[in-house]
Amino acid sequence: MATPKKDQPGAAGAAGSLRSNEAWSLSEHAPALLASAAEQIGEALQVLQGGIDQLQAQSRLGPQAQWALSVPMHRIKRLTVVMQQLQRFHSGRIRQSHEKVDLARVAEDCLQDRRKEFALLGVEMRRKLKPVDVLIDPTVAHAFLSALVDWALPLGRRIDVRVDVNHWPPHARLQVRIHNDGAPPSSSAPVLDNLDWALARQIAATAGGIDLQREATAEGITAIALFHRTAQSVDGISAIDLTADDPTSAFKSLQGIYALVISPALQVRADVRDALREIGVAADSVVDLQQAADAVRHRMPSIVVIDADLRGPDFDRFRSQLLREAMDMPFVEISGDDSAFAMSGFSETSMASVGRGSIRESLGTAVMFELAKSI
């Protein structure tokens, strides 16, 4: 009986060990194919780089041509690295040591290392990082944040990175938000589901204890990662101690806070200023949003108190512009319902609400809580 040749369908070693009548599953073989593709691309890049080096040595490649070749070379190299990392994390061939790591420090180090890259790309990378400890391998944490930043870079030119503690459950929270200045993005757009996003999801799955989600709104695209293994919950309210035996100690924490009050009603403006004065918050008041915009240009407030009568498209634009300059600007609404009282929720468009009839009694408490969340 003749032995099949190696390149025939039934031969061992031909495209793996599968025979032609065996079931094929792409999902089962995807990791091996990914590793093989990355290896082949890497080998081709080495040959291409050798040819470029030879042309440079012979002075046959001018600066413009070198630059033109370097851009796609860099992109292909980075793509190869991402593919290799994706395969490595998927295979589980990583050694993790779960240490207590300050997530804010990891984020700061990662962003500082790449600040020149952001400048060259024309990306405005803003950060607001609160110290919070998580149990994770430091290298894995750095790789995870880098993957999220790489995912975000092609999607916008204004990116916010935040580290804080989720309201409930009290897990460490990492947010990467890409601001949108044009049409609302589609959450199903193929560009969002690129290899960098796949890598971030795979790292989260491999590390364990990380819940990664993504949401797209008219304001932009946000990736949110919650770390279940939070070693130290940092209570935002502790920034202003509301339980001190000496009530004035809380008010001393508000020194330097400046509020902008916006209302067409003289009585509302007066009541709000009086209530803010009682807790040691300085305030200016204006009658409409145009005056408010002028006031902001001269001095950025710490908090805005807005009359509900001014809510509408103009206010939405004013608030959106203000949040570009101050990421966590808190807002308190003065409601026409005299008995209204509510703290802001988890949505970025949510704001605290105090009724007109309870400004003196309730506004100070609302302002202190909202400031504590943003400090």
C-alpha cells in the first residue's frame, strides 16, 4: 500500500494533523493561526527591514522615502506585537503574581511614558487619577491600560483617563473616554472592535476579576473597567468630613471653593448665595447662560448651581463646553418643586436637585456631597 506524500490531503503534517474528513472549527484553531500569522508577518518584516537598511547604506533612500516606509513599517510591527500578545494571553502562558498595586500610579506611569507620542499625534490626553489599590499583576495591569489607550487613540483627539472608585459596588474603576465632536458614534462600528479591543478583553479575562464594558453616546465612547479585587476602597465623601464633631471643620475644607449661580430670578440668586455663604463657599451670580459663559471665561467655578427654568439645548451646549475644560464639574439644579431633593446619579448628565422652597435647608448638604465626589 502506497504511503501518501506529505502534501496530499491524507498525509500527516499537511496543514496540521487533521484529515480531510475531520470536522473543522475556526474558533478551536484561531489561537494557533494567530500565532502563525504573527510569526510569518514578523519574518517578512525582518526581510523588509534588511532591504531598507541595505538601501540606506547605499544612500539610495532619501529622507522622504525613509519616512514614507517607516510609517507602515511601524504599524505592521505594532500589529504583530498585538497579535502575539493576544495569543499569549489567550494561551494562558503568563505567570501572574497578584500584588497590591496602586492603579492610579500604573495609569500615570503608562501615560507619562507615551506623552511624546500623544503630542506627535495631536491627541489631548487628560487624566484624573485617585489612588486606589487593586490586587493584580503589575505587568498585566500595565498591558491592560496600554491596550485600552491603543484602542482609544484612533477614535478621537480628546481622551480622558480616570481612576476612582465606583459608587456601588465599591470597586476600583478605570475609565477611558473618547470625546465626540461630530455625529453620534455607533457602538457596532467595526473600528471599535479592533485587535486592541480584543486584546483588552482577553487580558481582562485572563487576569480575572475585571469587568470590562463599553458604551457609546452622543457625547463620546467610554470604556469602563471595574476591578473586583479592590484592596482599599477610597470613600469619596471622606474628602470632606461630614461626620466631624466640630461642624466647622467640614466648612474649612471648602475654603477656596467658588460657585457660579445662574438664575433669572432675583430671589433664587439671593437665597442660593446665602446658603452657600453659610458653608463657606464664595459665589457669583448671573441671570442667563450668556452671562454664565462670560463669567466662566474669567474664572472657572468649582460648582455650578443652575435654575431649572434654564434647562434646554442651550444649557446642554454650555455644560458640554464646560466639561471639556473641567472633567468632573458638579452641577446642582434648583427645581420648581419646592420639596425636591436628590443627589446626582451615575449618569454623566445627571445632577443633584434642590427645591426652591428648601434652598436654605438643603442646598449646603447637596453642594458638599457633590463637591466631595469630584475632589
